[in-house]
Amino acid sequence: METCSLCEEQSKKTRRGNPHQYLIKVDEARIFKGVNPRGFEEQDYLCMTCHAKFTRSTGKNGLAWTLWQG
Ligand SMILES: [Zn+2]
């Protein structure tokens, strides 16, 4: 399925921006456990329109959105 226009826009919101209206939360936020954890969280989102999956990370540099290509 093609990525909808809202998700296209969402993927460009690297630093800021709230989830668009058809993005729903998947599971609970989790604490990122990396090599050098600094206490930031990750939250998965799923688009109800095109089923694209995003992960939003919160960290020192603000928010980051990652789009997972199906
Ligand atoms: Zn979408």
C-alpha cells in the first residue's frame, strides 16, 4: 500500500510535530535501551489510512520521527 500524503508529511517532521490525525499509538512508550542510554523514550504509531508505521523518539535534540517502509 502506498504511503498516504499525511504520512509523507509526517516523515519530514524530524524535529518537531505532533502525530497526524490518523496516527494511533501502538503499545506503550518504552525506554530506549542503547549502548549509551540517556533516558529517552520511543513510541510506535500506526496510520489507520495507509498502515505505515512510525516510531517517535524523544531525546535531547527534540522529537524525531522514523517511518518504517513496509
Ligand atoms: Zn498514512
